Amino acid sequence: MGEHSWAAVPAAAERARSVLATAWSCAVTADGGREEFVGAHTVTEDGRVRLQVPEDSALLAAAICAPRGEPSAVLEFADVSPVPVRSRIRARLWLAGWFVPEDGDLVFRATRVVLREPSGAVVVGLDEFAAAAPDPLATAEARLLTHLADCHSDAVERLTRLVEPDSLHGAVKVQPIAVDRHGLTLRIERTRAQGDVRLPFHRPADDVAQLTERMHVLLSQAASASCPRALQRQRTDGDG
């Protein structure tokens, strides 16, 4: 992969597939009713959702009776931060389309894919969605972030030296809230608000070993940066 194809943020289709790959539950709205399925879905390589439903499920009956090809359901997936912070939902993914009964399961064919993040909502092209792969760190992200937050709070604090001082004004806590192959995102919590700051890696990380190296580079950069005044002042105030 050439340098020019590198981006500091994942593409919307890749983000959407990452949400789909890691979500544990799926909310289905169909025929005016809404049902939550936990641990009941799997995802095919091209992004189709296969849902296991009980034989007496109203959803199964509706799927069998629905006119073929008519959008008849909306699936919703939430991307929840593994680290406890305010506003834990980092993104929501909606798939509109219809179910096709197949081997006792329901396979969902999407006609529209919408990803909503704090920055806004974006419609993801169906071809892009089918062709995209989840971020290579997506399934390890929860473990990586909770380990960083629980065992390396000193490292997280050191990384704030790479953040613009203005972004740290009034900060009471900083937590790692997301990591993907392109960078680490920190949540800056203030008394009544919060904001996220992204620290891009110098190169994408395709596995956990590469991520470890990228994190060491960030920490080395932080070590040579000066301590943010906002946090110095906060620490002095807190010691009094």
C-alpha cells in the first residue's frame, strides 16, 4: 500500500463494518414493533446480517409474508465505548432493507446504510459497505482500551502533552475512548461537557504488535513535548 492511500481516519464504510463486527446486540424495527436480539446475529464477508430467531418469532412470520424486495425492517446497532465515560455511545449504525428466510435463519438484505457519529450522519454506499472490511483492531479494541485505561493511566496522561493546550482547558479527566489502525482517540472530560481529540499514528497499524510500536512512537513524541499548562495548573490546585 502506497503512502498516498494512508488516511488519518477510517473511511465511513470501514467504520460501519467495524460497528457491525463488534456489536453484541441488534435492535430490529418491523411492522411497527421493535425487538432486541442479543448475541443472535452473525455477519457475512460482504456485510449481510444473518439473524437467528425463534421459530415462533413474529419477525419470521412477517418476513415470510412480506412482498419480496420491499423494505420492511430497520436494524440498529450501537457502538459503545468499552471505557466508562459520559455519552458512551460512539456511533449508531442503521440498515434499512428486508429479510429473506434461509435455512431457518433470516438473512437481511440492506437497501440503505446510515452511520451516525458525533460529527454527523453519513449514508454509506452499498457497494462500498459490501467491499469494506472491519478495522483490523476492531475485535481487540475493547481489551486494548480497558487495559490502557486501567493499567496505564500514567501513559494516557503523558499523551495529553500531544494535545493542543486549548483542548485541555478545564479538563478534569482524560480517557482513551477509541483506537483503530489509524490512531488513538482521547476523551477530554470537563465538569459539564466533553470533547474528543485524535492522535494519528505515523503509519497504520494492521495488528496488535504494530499498534504497540505505534503507541511507543506516540509516547516518545509526548516525552519530548512540554507538560500542558492546563494540567499543571490543575495538579497544583489539587495538591493544595
